[in-house]
Amino acid sequence: MKKILLTSFVLANFLIISSVFAYSYTQPCTKTGSCSCNSGWCINDESCISSNCGYECPAPKLNSKLTSNDCTPGNNNNCECIEVLDRPICSGSTCSCTVSGICQYTCNNGYEWDGNACVLSVSNTPPQHANSGTNTTKTGSSCKFYEKWYDLKGNLSSYIFSTNNTGSWVNDTSSTFAQVNNSWVNVTKTLNSTNNLLIGWKIYAKDTNNAWSVSSHTLTTIEADVKKPLWKNQGQSNSTADPRKEIKLYAQGYDEIGLDYAWLKTNETGSWEVYDTINMQDATAWKWSNFTWSGIGNGVVAWKIYYNDTSGNENATNIMTFNVIDVAPETPMLNSPSNGAVNQPLTVKLNITVKDENGDSLDVTFYDDENKTICSKKDQENGIVICEWKNLLASTTYGWYVNVTDGTYSVKSYTWEFLTSESGTTTTTSSTTTTTTLPAETIPTVPSTTKPEGKSKTPLIIGGVIAVVIGAVIAIVFFTSVSRPSL
């Protein structure tokens, strides 16, 4: 206890002594009136601080710009005002350093403080513009002049379009902006027909505060392309065409400005229609356009190739023809009922596919195996044809085939057979699968004296009983040995 009291006493004395010593150290004084700082201390922000007497940089004050270079330490009359991001800060205003090292100034008229620098006052900012241009410079063409305008205050008012396109400057009538925040100006004029002419155009715009702004642009006219593309070497691989084979149709095209597209037109349908198109990729040299024809038709087919250039000029080759020979229809394809199908209903739908390469209309006749007509279908196009065969007899085999003609050629299919069902109520046959309805399944009767086959459960029961008995014996022996007193 004595040690503790002694230690406390010593510590208290030390604190008292330290406090006295510290209090006796020279303190800075607050600058009041003519009061000055003690030696080793400097005035900063109306107080004395310990430093090397260089100016510190306190936080910026309203309407003030402060950086480490604003004021030269030790010289209150030297102030360097800095421009940030090319924005005027001190230009035209009086700058001076305060005793605390702050460069103070007042923004010029038309500018305001944004918390960091002097910027153009919003109330005095005129409309601004961007994204200007024209859609063409070709002489004598209809040209759209366009430009986007916007206003920081959202006070767009009106604009005036001006150009010297006619040889002297002419101002259009003032027009109102479509939107007040940002708005496109679109003006269409017919360009002067003089080639290589420098044309100027301007847009004067103002806001509701009557603050004006103007944009100024120029364009140089170029002579409009009115020449049609040229062509040569038109030809075809054969003057007679088999509809089952291809025929080549071709020509060469040229344009000094640039070929755009080539397209083939044919009249096999009875009217001129575009058959195919090729992108000529703005070619400025002679370029082949090769087309392949493999369409349907019969007799004479006429064709020609068109070319256009990037200026929209168009030209076409001469008309040439080739003769498409008439060929026989293909052998009809029998689809269903499949050959050898059984259990067919007493009304069967005969399904086939027909095709003619010339695209001729086809007359289709279905026959039985005794050459009797089942049904006839007139003017059939390429594709599926169906005939319904009714009133068939049960458990009877029927044969059938088809004859197809295009008016010139006739073709006959092979013969297929099918068997109807006994009851006449069953199957649905497709071109690939026959589905047959079977009679209900009969479940045999099992005599009551016959035991069902299966494994006996008796061994399992006996095994379980034995396991229980053995477990009980083991338990008795264990508990007896545990409770037996030691001898």
C-alpha cells in the first residue's frame, strides 16, 4: 500500500511539474489591433501558428479560387489567378491576396461562380448547336440541310436559315423550334446546277431571353451523275433448256461512278418478274453478272438483265429467249396403304405423290387390279393426291395403281396390294406404318387348387425366431455377469 501511495505521489508531482513547465512555454497570441505574433510564429487566418512563416492554404471561401500557387508566401501583394479548363476566372477582375493567403476576385459581368471557378452565366448562355450536315452535294439535286440545336435553360425560341446557294445570301422566314430543350432544324433546298461551286449556309438561333447564336458551314457541289450503266457480252449456255437441268444466263456491266446491283428478270410465269439479284459492290470496272436458271416452264422463256449505279441510274440488256422442252411427268409415288398391308378398313384412302418438272397440270386416275377406275382427279399440281376407295369387302385382297398425264405424256405407277380385315373395323395405315387393332386379351382361369408359384416365406420366419432367441440368451448372460458379486 505504501508503494502504491508513493507511486501516486510521484506521478502527481510529475504532472504538476510538467504542467507548470508547459504553461511557462511561449504561447501564440491572438492578433488583435496592433498585436503581433511571438517570435517563431506567423499570422494565418487571423491567428498565430508555428511554422516557417510560409503561407498555408485554408479551405476556399465563397467567390474565391485557392490553389497552392495563388499567393506567393510572404508577399501579400502578389496574386496569380489561374484558369481552369480554359474557363475565365480572374480575367478583367481585381485580384489580391488576403493576409491568410487567399486570392480573392469578382467574376466579370456575364459570368457566375460555380463553386470552383467563374463560368458563363446560364442566364446569358445563347443556344448551342451540333451534328450539322447535308445529305447530298450533287448539282441540281434536292438537298436537306440539317443541324441540332439545344439550350441549357430549355428556352429555345426560333431560328432563321440563310444560304448563298442562288449566288447571294438570302434569309428564310423565321421559324419556331419544335422543342425547347433540343430540336433538329431540317431545311430542303435545290442545289445550284453549277459544278464545283462553294455554297455557304448558316442558321441563326435565339432563346426566349433574346440571346442569339449562329452556325456557319459550307459545301462544294459536284456534278450530278446522269449516265446510265453500260453492258456487253450478253449470252446463255444453251438455247434449249431441260427443266431438270440448269441453264446459265450472263452479261457484263460497267459504271464509272459505281455499279450497285444487277438483277435477272424472266417471264415464264406469264409476266416479267425478278428471278434473282446480284450485289455488284460499287464496281467501277467491267464486271460479270452470272445467273443460273432452273425454274419450271414449258415453251419459250424470255429474259433480260438490269443494272443500276449508286446514283440510281438504270439500264437493261436486250431480251433473249430459250426454249424449255416438255418432259413426261415423274412416275407417281404410292404412299399408302403400303404394299402388303393387312387388316385394312372397308373404306381406304389411297395416298400418292405426283410431280411434273415443267409444272404442267396433271390428270390423275386411280385403277384397281382389274383396270377399273376407282376415281379421277383433274388439274392436279405437284404434290399429294388422295382417292377414297369405298364399299370394300372384308378379308379380301385388293390391288391398285395410278396413271398420270400432262396432256402430252402419260406414266403409270407399279401395282400395290392390301388385305381388308375380317370384321372391317380396324386399321389405320400410313405411308410408313400399319397399326392393327387386336381382339381383347383373354386371361386364363386358374384352378383354385393350384398354388401360385413363388418362394416360400417359412425359412425367413424360422430364421427370424432363431435370431430373437439367440439375442435374448446373449442379453441374459451379459447382465448376469455384470451383476454377479466378486468373490
